[in-house]
Amino acid sequence: RYLKIMQTYGNPDVTYGWWVGNSVVTNRAGRFIGSHVGHTGIICFATGASCLWELARFDPSVAMGHQSSIYLSHLASLGIGFDEAGVWTGAGVATIAIFHLIFSLVYGGAALLHSLLFDPDLKGGPIGRVDRFKLEWDNPDNLTFILGHHLIFLGVASIWFVEWARWHGIYDPAIGEVRQVFPGYGDFGRIFSHQFDFLKIDSLEEVMEGHAFLAFLEISGGAWHIATRQIGEYTKFKGAGLLSAEAVLSFSLAGLFLMGLVAAFWAAGNTTVYPPEFYGEPLALKFGISPYWADTGDISDCKYFFGHTTRAALVNVQYYFAFFCLQGHLWHALRAQGVDFRRVLGAISNLSGEAAA
């Protein structure tokens, strides 16, 4: 039982310190949800607070892309903060930031309810059939059912973005103003043809088509995962004995690595989704002690992030975030397969002892 949850190196009675938070929620789906909701609250609070901080120190005499204003830049790209004349003034930004702060309190309250009041194991609750969402780490039918719901929520979010661009509009750097963008939901063939050159996309219509296509895939995949079950016997070939909390964590980290890497390359050079007036000039990939993205324009007026542009701040953080997610993926994937890292340390110690002798 314990080996299916996490690597315990053969000790079934292992205990963990208070700082090992995952050990508290690994076998308790209700607590697991509480930690997720609490994490969302922290992100929501940090977003609202950081947005207000950037707005408070914003200098209209300096280009936004040279002020390391990551949150303001994202909002501006979505067409938020412009006055009726089409000039960015920050209008409405404070309202959005305050809403994030309010919702962070809501998330925090929900996290406390799931952690302190609601059933920690999701065996029952005030809403019917919550037991269907109880995590069973070595049960593919259970995991695919929960995954399906996640995919549908992501698909709905993608549709929301498409509809936002359709009715409100987003910023188009080609004309220097906010405009409505809606290419439709049907032309997926053109989007599929961009799977190897998507970094060069320079049309907002194709960007929104891509999100519509993504919504179709996510909702279809979600419905499939909810409706289907394991076909045939659950064998080692299909993951029996390998699925565990640690294995699922490794999969998640692999996904974060891929998304972070793609986001870094996309944001570094694409000026359609990341306009230079909001993010700064495109970056160049350099190699020093480690690879990094360097500014290519005049950065003499950059006040923050060690004198670099918003684009440099965004891309380099994403790039190294992806790198560390890859390390975490490898670590947890190996532990999920039963690799005992103590033996590795022991072997290194033996080699050192033999060399000294």
C-alpha cells in the first residue's frame, strides 16, 4: 500500500516532518482538494497584489515593456486598461486586481473548509456522489474520470478566451489598437498545419483559431475520459504497479516542463501575442554558464528586473522554471519506479573510499 503512494525505501511505518506537506494529503482526497484550492488562493492573491504594485509604480513616460510590468502587459494584450480614445491609461486594472484579492479570500475559505470541516477522504459530503472524485492512485478508471473533468474545465476556459476576443476585442500590434477577433470555430485544418511552425504565427485570427481548436480537443478528450474505462485486464504493460501519487506528480511536472519551454520560446520571439510596446523587443538566445535569453534593443531606461525588459523577465523565469520542472519530473518518475537513491549515494561513497585507499 505505501509503496504505491510514495517511495518509502521499504519502511511501511515511515513518518514525515511537518514540512513535508504532500505526505498529509497523499491518501486524503478531501485534503488534497483543500491544498489545491488554497494554492489557487495564494496565486490569486499574488496576482492581485502584484498588479496593484505594478500599477502604483507605473511611469507613463517609459514604455511599459521597459518597466518589468508583467501583469499590466498581459492585461494590455487582452485589451484591458485602454480609454475610449484607445490610449492605455490603466482604466479598470485596479478593479480587476481587487477582484483577484477578494476571490483569494473565497478560495482561502474554501481551502479551510476542505481541510478542517469537510470529509478528508471524500467518502461522503453535502453534495451527492463526491466519492467518485476520491483519488485512487492505482486505479486507472478513477484517474481517467477525474482527468476528464479537468480537461473539460480547460476547454471551457479556452472558449471563454475566444469569446472574449470576439465580443470585447484584444490588442492588435499590427494596427496599434484593440479590435474584435473572431475567425470562427470550424477551420481547424489550417491550425493543424501550424504544429511545426506555430512560433511564426503572426495573425490574431489564427491565434484564436488555435484556442478554438484546443477547446474542441480538450472538451472531446474530457468527455472521452469521463465516459470510458480501462479496456481489458489492468496489466503491467498498461501501468499496473506504476501508477502512484509520485508517478502522477511526475507526469504533471513533465507537462509543466513542456509548457514552460514552449512559452519561453514563444514569448521570446513572437510579437503578435506579445507586442513590443508592452513587453519590449524580441530576445536572442545566448549561451554562457547556462543558456539564457538576452535583450536586443536599447535598455538604458529599464528600471526593474536588473535593468532588463518585461519580455526578458517573463521568458527567463519561464525558461528556468521549465528546467527545474524537468529535474523534478525525472526525480519523481525514478522514485515512482522504485529507484533507491540511497544506493546511488552509497556507490559514490564507496568509489571515494576506494580512490582514497
